[in-house]
Amino acid sequence: MFAILRKEINSFFASPIGYLVIALFLILNGLFLWLFKGEFNILNNGFADLSSFFLLAPWVLIFLIPAVTMRSFSDEKKQGTLELLLTKPISLLHIVLGKYLGAFVLILIALLPSLLYVYTIYQLGSPLGNLDVGSTLGSYFGLLFLVAAYTAIGMFTSSISDNQIVAFISAVFLCFIFYIGFEGLADILSSSFVEQLGMSAHYKSMSRGVLDTRDILYFLSITLFLILLTSKLIATKGLQKKEINSLIGLFVFLISLNVITNIYYKRFDLTSDNRYTLSASALNIVEEVDSPIIVDVFLEGEEFPSEFRRLQFETRQILEEFSAFNQQIVFNFINPLEDEVNRERIIQQLNERGLTPMQLSVEENGKSSQAVIFPWALASYNDVTVKIPLVKNKIGATQQELVNNSVQHLEYAFADGFSKLINPKSKKIAILRGNNQLKDQYIFDFITTIKDYYYIAPFTLDSVASIPAKTLKDLSEYDLIISAKPTESFTENEKFVLDQFTMNGGKSLWLLDAVVMEKDSLYNTGKSVAITRDLNLTDFFFKYGIRVNPVLVNDLYSAPITLAIGEGSESRFQQFPWFYSPLVNPEGNHPIVNNVNLVKFDFANQIDTLKNNIQKTILLKSSILSKTDGTPREISLEMTAEEPDPKLYTKPSQTLAILLEGEFTSVYNNRIKPFSLSNEKNISKPTKMIVVADGDVIKNELGKNGPQELGFDRSSGQLYGNKEFLLNAVNYLLDDNGLINIRSKEVAVAFLDMKKVASEKSKWQLQNIALPLALLGVFGFVFNYLRRKKYSR
């Protein structure tokens, strides 16, 4: 067998045709990947990976491998040497394996120069070496399995004809049918089963760096069956009935084995961030879906910057993973701006549905242009439709950073959208009233957002004075309470009801102001005095392990304030630094704050933590350039003209929001109770509580047409992350299926250093096109020199 292998390699490289075939393969790869404009060009795409190569390679190999294998048996038959070979003391299977491995090794030699591409990506990555080695290695494994199957097809066609051209054309045709033909037929028949019969569906997963036992067995089955079939076909006596029966038995066995592995299988996601492994929470949401979920993705177009082409690619991959798990998930990519005639009308219609467009800068050949895209998807299920945002905005982010954030957010975005469609509402939230909390119009946007997930109802504690036990019973029917900026103190009866709600496992979200200070009063009078607000909750939170201090956090990293300057017709609005509006950049990997935009505070207070058995997680804190200002204190708009002294900002990282988890001890443990209860508890069930030291975090602005979106600042046009933070907080407090934990998944998109690409483009193009050909030439010279030397003796 090994003698045949050596003979195949020697005869291939002894002929100029062998070098010509490999040279054409290298030239095609080099030109499409590094020179020609298009979707395969790595330098223009800007991604630090070889996905373009693994997308292009199957098409080039469709012609390369038949060119290598066409003479394997056709030439032997034509020259009459096959009968001589069959008389040798070697089995038919060993003959086929020898020729098969010879052809396989030749293809590997042709693929070796592609390692130069890996080196190039490594050098051009931003930063240097920003290459996912695991994903690249897994993709090479997938390519090798595809090569194995293509080679088996080439050997088979070579065994059925004594004409090399016929063998070549037959192999190209069969490779094409196996690779893409079944996929086209599946589109016509709308059958996912037919698609799974083709190689493309199995190669796609492996080419991303995901090895699946189903895909591996599929390629091995085709390869093994065709090798055994070829070994039977080359026999001079042809196929006998016994051999036909054995082949049928083998075919049935392989089909059965593939069916079994579709039930019991294992996936190995070799990507460094496991980006193609959906979390159990996401899969649980769609597991029981038995009618179609139709997803229309509008992230389609011709003038996308490279970063957004990557977002488009990753969106497709995520949806393919969902669809592979449950075939009821069907998705389509739609270009909403394809119809130039009705372009404006379509944009207006999408705007009316809440699908706002996004304008991007496109840099190409040193020229800058603008492109409009709709980074949205619509998911429909049983006549209900939800919109899914595909772009995760972050203030001050570059387009690359924007795409990084968005790719990381994709799984959560789709899982969240599917959850809204599939899962009926079950949890109840009580919005506390009675202590002069924010009015409905100021929390309108947030309530509108969370009502898609939960039942919402107002709840007043006024009845505590007369029927406290019944009030507690009614409150206990809710899973979460939200108290948004109370300004009137709580009575002992109210505190006891809230305490026992917590003891019974109730969750709570508190947004508190420990200082009386409002921006509106500043705008009206120009100055105001900040004083302590006594809510009678100090002992309440002290027992749970925190204290909200009546001080103002003064932070140099803050949102500006917009003031009118000048008089009459010369008046205009101008932004000034305002250090009492801290802008908090969430840090850490906790799912509540992971990948959340800047959160804006107004007159925030500081939270101290106390030692007890409650687990405390700081969610938001001020910057390193912050301090605290005690009260009472006069606050004036004239402060905007003062230059701050950074040396005075000596109290960094003040806690502004905190999560408490565990078994709470009652505030009234070993104390006289305000009223008696028959089932009073002193130790709670495991529960959670979040305290935010600023009531304005949940407050939306009011515009001419009603409430604005929470987090939107009209004066600056910025959209802060307040709504997302609070939505995550509520989801985390009430989450019983782990959906919120998807947010902690870290996914990073690797980009090329485009400045380096621009300055060294010619160098890398020359290296990746010319150097492989030069190496092939050196190999050919050395090989033929040694061969002549060997036979000249």
C-alpha cells in the first residue's frame, strides 16, 4: 500500500501537469483572498480570521481534487496496467487505499502554503497576534474532512471510466452536487432533511471551528463507502451478487449509524470564546416550540462597512445555531432598501414600526461615504411579532467597538425576543405608591418596557394603618416590589410589612434619594439648598447590611448640563460641566451590568456596606476622580463656571448601586413589633434586593408629545444605559430560567489593524501570492534534482 502511495506522489510530481494544478490552486486562492475586490478579500474585510479562505476553498477544491484523482485508475485502465497491478500480492482495498492516500497527501501539500495566510493574519491582527487559534485549527479539521470526501468521490469516478476527462468532469459534477446541490433542492422542497444530505450543511459548522460528531461521521461515512465501492469496482470480474449485498448492508449500517448520532451526539466548540455554543437557557426557551418562528433580518445591503458585514455574518451564525436545534425557527435576510423607487416610503414604514435606521461611515480606497442600514430583526410566532435590536449602542464607541458589543449581545437579544413570543407572563410586579413616589408619567417608559415580560400593578401601603395583615397578604401575591424615589417617610407599620414581604422571599428594587435636591428647582431659581431627606429607612437597610448616606457624589466624569446664555435674540443653549450628574461606566462581568452603556445619575448618594451574612455585589460605582459633598449644602448653577481642583477628588469609586443576596434577618428580630402576625418570620427564604442611591435613574424626561425614552437626554441627544440597567436588574431579580446569565458571556470579534494593512498592503499581497508559488518552484527543483540523481546511478 505504501509503495503505491509513493508511486502516486512520484508520478504526480514527475509531470509538469502536477505543478500546474497546484500552481493554479495557489494562484486562485492568492488572487481572490488578497488582491481581487469582493467578499473573499481578507484585507478589505478587515477581520483577523481565515473565514474567507475556508469559504472559498471548497469551491476551488471542487476542481483541484478531480484534477489530482482523475488519472488514478483511468490511466491504469487506458494503459492496461490495472490488470497487472491486480495480479500483485496485495488486496484490492490496499490498492485503493494506496492511491487514495497518495492523492490525499498531494492535496495536503497543496494546502500547506495556506499556513502563510495564518502568519499574515497573526501579524496584521489588532493587537498583534489577535487570532483565534482554536477556531482556525477547527476550521482546518473541517477542511480536511471535506478533502477526504472529495478525494473519495474522485477515486470513485476514476474507477468507472478509462477516460481521464470523463473522470474529471464526473468528479466535478458529483462534488458540486454533494456540496451545494442538496442545499438547492432543500430550498425548493423546504426540507431541512434534504439539506442534511449535502456536504455544505455539515462543512459550514466545522469551518467555523465547531467539531460535531454528526458532521464527522457524515464525512467518514461517505469516504468509507466510496472507498469500499471503488475497491469492488476495480475488480476484473465486476460486482457479484454477494458483494452487492454486502455494500447494501454497509450502506444501511452507515445510514443507521448517522441516524443514531443525530440523537446522541457531541459538539466541540474550539473557538476561544465558545461563541457558537448556545447556552442552556437560550435552548430551553425554544426547545418546545412546535410551530414556526419566522425571523426577518433587515441587516442586509451592498455598502456595509467591514465591521457590519461581520455583524451580519455573526447574526446568521447565531440563527443557524437556533435553527439547527429546533427546525421550527426559520430566518430570512432582507434588504429593505433594495427597491430604489419606494425607498423613502419603506424607510417611513419601518420607522413607524420602531425600526429606526442607522447611518454609517464607509471608508474605501481613502474615500469616505455614508450608508444607511436597519440593524433590526422582526420575529413572528402565532400572529404575535416582536422587534429585536441587533446593534448594542455605547456612547463614544467606534464602529469596531460597536460591533464587538453587538456581537456579544446577539444571543441574548434573540433569546429575549423568542422568550417574549413563547413564554406567557407569570411573575407579578408591584409599583409602590403612598410615599409620594415618582408619578406615572416619569416612569412611563420603564413600565412600558417591563410589561412585555411581567404583570404590572400599582400597590399602595395606605391600608397598613387599618388592616396591616391583609395588606401584607395582598402584597405577598407579588414577586417583586419597585419603590421609585419615595419622598415621604415610611411608618413602622409599612416597614414591617415590607420586611415580612422580604422574609417570605419577595424581591425588591429600591431607588432612593437620601438628599432633597431637584434639577427643576435649580433651573427655576439658579440655586437651591441640598438637605437630608429622612425616609425612616436607615435602620431598615442597616439590618440588611447597607447604609445610604445623605451625601452627594461629586464626580469629574459626569454628564454636562445645558443652560441658556445670552439675552433675547442672542440667547443660545450651551453645555457646561456638571459634576453632580455622574456618568457610570459599568465594570465587571455580572450579568446585570455586563456590556451596558453608560448609566446617568443626578444628585446620587453614596452607599456603605456593613458586615453580615448577606452576599453583596457592587453593581455601579463612581469614577476614580470623585468625592462626596456633605449636606446641608447650597448648590448653584454658578458652579459651572468654576474650575475643579482634581487634588480634592480623593474618594474614588463610591458605591451607587448594590445587589444583596441571601437569607435576610428581619429588621424587627428581637424588637417590639408594630403589630402582631400569626406567621411572623425572622429569617427570610433565599431572596434578592437591589438598592440604587438615586431615584432619578428610573425617571424619563417629558417632551411635547409625552414621555421620552428612559435614558434619552434631549439636550445632548445621548441615549444612556439607564433602561437597560434597570431592565437587567428586574430580570435578574425575577429570572427563574437563567436567561439573564447569557449576558455574562464574553464574545470578542478580532479585527485587523487597518492602518498597518494600508501601509503594508502590497508587501502582504506579494508575500501571499508570490511566495507560495516560489516555494512550489523550489520544491519541484529539489524533488526532480533528487529524482534524477537517484536514477542516474
